[in-house]
Amino acid sequence: MTVLPVPKRSRPDLFYVGTTILTVPPHVHALSTPSLPAYCSRCSAARELKRCTKCRAVWYCSASCQNADWSLHKRECPSLIRWASSAPSSLPIPSDAIRCLGRTLWEIEANGLTSIFTREIASMQSNRPPPTAATQTETHAHLAHALVRYLGVSSPEELTKYGVQGVGGLVDLVARFTTNAITLTTPSLSPIGVIISPLAALFNHSCAPNAVIVFPTHGSSSVNIRVVTLRDLHPGEEVLTAYVDTTLPRRERQQALRETYNFTCTCELCVSEEKEGGEVDPREAVLCPRAGCGGVWRVPEQGPSDDDMEVDSSVANGSQAAAQVTSRCTKCKHLINPVKLHEVSDAVRLGLEGYGEAVRVQNEDPARAYKLTKNLAPLLAGAGLAPSSHPLLGLLRLYQQFELDRLGQALNEIGGGRSSESNVEELRTPGAEKTLGEEEKAHAKEAQEILDDVVRTQARIVRGLSDILVEGHPVRAVALAELGKALSVDEPWPEVPPSPTTGSFPPHLAPRLQLALQTLLRSKRELEIGFGGDGGEVGRDVGEMMRRVEGELSVWREGVRSGGGR
């Protein structure tokens, strides 16, 4: 899609940064299986839900949502029951992709083969993989086979009522789905399902997008897609979104694009990263080991082959000299010792393997995933990787999920399971530490240590994302909001009296609240760009947090003036 000028306009036809250029409901959407009991299958709201009493798989937040979804669910419900009756216990509900495809075909049947809905679905591009692409072909075949089973059809002729002509037509449908499907997320960007929107799918890809697809608010009568600009767009500019995770290095991005969309990206970012002698991509940056430099050098390839590699003949003699490969800091031009080069290469190799394993087992074996992230993140940081580098940034983000769970458990343990908020408030009362038992003190100190670690980890995540993503990108904006939220959590056991390390990060008490307010204010500005308007649900939540923190700071200031504060 391209921004077009409007004739006879007195002002420039400009889409300013943070402008919502499209709001549209999806044609079809489906929640992921783990999200079914947590979100309404109609509006995706996270409210008190009631389950369908027949299939016992789909949940709704209200009778109105259930009634609005009935035209599809009356077909979906028996299909879910039939699937569960023959599926293994490990897969009682089909994947969101299969259920979304099923809903698409039922909508086609209901609307008619010549309807606008059907024509729009048929207009979506199909990147059907060539026979040589074994993995993609196998994936498409598996989806097609599962869809046939889900629909309960026994012959190709039964698919004609959906506009699908034989096996070839079914594979084309699956290819259109995989090429055009968009991840459905919560307002805070957690993935919860998949949507199909032919209009939103028209936007082309860039690894440096000038617009984003977001879902700022859930809970209205249906889910709505919003496309928001990340910078000013002028007439003639193409609106570009990102199809893949742009925090990944070029190599990983290109691989993901080829596997799913069958093209090689030639966007401005990919081309600039390919140029010899260019700046080091923050996603592949290692900090210069020289004190005070602040420069970076590129993470070595496995079996170094980067364009900026040089032979360092000073570190070896004779025939070994040519085999010694190293890299140079882009700022001070310091030549990195090959020993350091191989140390980083080994650390990255272990990090990539461990990160992949942690992502794979995070749901089925969270203890193992937590252990991997906890051990590997310090290893990569110790090797000198910048917080923006892959896979360190991914490890930090995954580790933070586990730490937040641990923090919630630790806060609940304060005071023997009583309300964590009231317990923390009691602990913040001057002199409370003298009246607590040893067990309560231990719980409070442990919770404080975890909370401080959460703040430090989130600060590193924000720093890494800020080096990669433009101001106002929703991923960066939400990370800032999470940092502000962590800083504003009541401290279970702040340092009283101050210790020699009080000046270290994070601060405590009033200075901590002041930093929380500053961070929340910054996140509010960025959320209003990335989600448009008031920043969506996250923006409104941040506004409420800001008011609460301002109130707490007022109490602290009043206490200082009256001589009663700590």
C-alpha cells in the first residue's frame, strides 16, 4: 500500500508519526489452544469466562459474545467434539491454524462462493512452496490432512461447497493461509492466536518498517486490527510492516522470510547490513574490551567469515599466522585478539543452542528452560555481548518471564500467604523490620532480591531494544512500561538504613519512585505513538500507574517535610 496525495488540499498530505491509518476487523480469527480458557473466543477479552457446555473447549465473556459467534461456532462445536473423540490425549484440541482455516471455509460456505468475503480470501497471495522445499511442503501437507479430518469430509467432492477444487485447491488454501496469517496479540503484545485479514495482508514487508499492526484494545464486540505509523509518511511512500521479529540478526530474518514467504528481503536495513565496512548491527554487537572505548565489533560467524575479518600476523608465527582471524572495533580500531574472538564464538554457539532449547521446552519443562536462561545470559554478557545482541536479548526476555513468576510467588509468601499488598505495606512502615520473625524477614529479603533482579533485567532489555527499534515501536514502548511498573512495585525490604551500595541500580524508596514516574512518562509517550491515540489498554494502565506513583511521592515529600519520612 502507498500513501497517495489528495487533490486540491491546502496542506501536505502527510501521515504524522503515531497516526492510525487503518482500523478493520479481521475476516476470521482463532485463539491458540493455551489461550482458549483465558480469553473470550469472540472479543479476546481477558475477563471472567464461561465455557461452551457441549464442546467444552471454547469460552466466552458474555452471552452477547456467544450469540455473535454462534453462526460459526454451531459448525465448529461438533467438529471439536469429533476431533476430541479420536485425537490422542496430548492433542484434544486442534491447533489455532486448523481452527482458523475451518472457520474460513464455513464463512465461505455461509457467504457464498461469489460473495465479497470469498473473493477477498481468494485474492490473497499464495506462496505455494516448490517440491524441493521439503520442510514447507510437509508442513502444508500436514495442515491440509488435519483440516480434512477436522471438517469431517471423506472425499474431494465434499470440498467444492467451500470453493476448494481437489487436493491442489486445498494445498493452495493452506499456502494462502500460511503466507497471509497475522499473529493475534493481547494489547501488551503477548501472542494469543491468529487472524486472517486480506486488507492488512496487503502491506509489504520491511525489516525497518514505517508502520505496525497492533491490537490496542480487546473487549469490544469484536477484535479490531489497527495499523499505526512509526514515522511521518509522505505522499508516494509505501506503507511497510514487518513479517518477522526484527530484533533478530539479518541471517535469521532472511531465513524466516524464505521459509514462510519464499522471498529474500532487500529492504534498506538488510542492504546496509550487507555492505562491507558498514556499521555493526546492534543485533550482532560485542562491546570493545578496551576500557572507556564504548565501541563495538561484530559477533563472529560460526567458522569466522565476516566481511570485516582481518588476519592478525602479530599473534602467531610462521604458517599459523594466516589462520589467525580476528575482528576490529569500529570506534578505536583495536584489533581483537583471536583468543577473545573464539571465546565469543563459542559463547554465542552455546547461547544459540541453549536459547533454541529453552524456547522449545518453556511450556512442557519450565524448570529446564529457566535454568538454561539463568545460566546462559550471564555467560554471553560476560563474553561482552551487548544487550541488543542475539541471542542475549532473547534469553533476557525469556528469563524475565520466569523471574516475574518467581516474584509473584515470593510476594505471596510474605506474611504466610496473606494479601501481598497489605504485607508489603506493613513492611514499609518504619521499624517493621524489628518486629518480624526470622521467617518473614527471610521471605521479605528474598522477594526484594528478586524484585531488584527483575528491575535490572528489564532495564537491560529496554537498553537492548532501544538500540534496535525506533522510538515509539510498540515492543520498545511496552518494555518501557514494564520497567516503570517494576520500579513502582512496593519494595518488600528496601535497604534501611542505607548500605554502602545505595548508589547502585536500582535505587530505593523515593528515588526509586521518581525513576518509576520518569520511566512511565516516557513509556506513555511511546505507547501513544506505537498504538495510536491514548496508547490503547497499556497506555491507559500506565496513566493509572503514573497517578498512583505521583500520590505515593506526595506522601513521601509530606513525610520529609514533617520529619516522619525515611
